[in-house]
Amino acid sequence: MIEKYEIRNWSEYNAGLKQRGSLTFWISEEVIEGWLKSNIKRQTGSIQRL
């Protein structure tokens, strides 16, 4: 389980991530499922609604 902690100095935290060269994103299962469901083959030039 990932421990939760509060970041108090965002500018310092972001600078540390840039220096380290790594950035992690947590994406919810609902978002992933939505992407998978929207991956329907469309005709070339058709309008996509997001």
C-alpha cells in the first residue's frame, strides 16, 4: 500500500522530480476504462468527441 503524505513545498518537490528525471502519474481505473471504451475504429476524417 502506498503511504499518503502531504507535500508542503511544491516548487521544491517539482524541482526534485525534474532533477531526478522521473514523474509518476496515478490514473484511476475509471479513466482507463473510458479510454478503452472510446477506442472504437472510426472512418478517416470523422469527428471525434471527447
